[in-house]
Amino acid sequence: MIIYSPLWRTMDAKGITTYTLIHRFKFSRGTLHSLKHNKNISTVTINDLCQIL
């Protein structure tokens, strides 16, 4: 099982919010829902997150 809690800690440390992901980086609300609920996401999304962080 993949758990995204390290992602949320990193985002918090860097001052990046879900609002920022949606409005500045054009992430969909569905993708954020998947992340929040530890569901599957694509490798493209993981790559996008790595570039942001």
C-alpha cells in the first residue's frame, strides 16, 4: 500500500497547499482526492509532483 503522508509533510514544510496545486499547477480535484485517500495515481502525476517539490 502506498501512503502519501510524507508528501503532505513535505508540502507543509515548503508552504505548498492543495489550493496551490489546484490553481497554480492545474492539478485536478480528483487527483488530490486520490492522494488524500492513498489511492492509485499515475506515474505522470508523481513526476509532476517531483518537479514542483
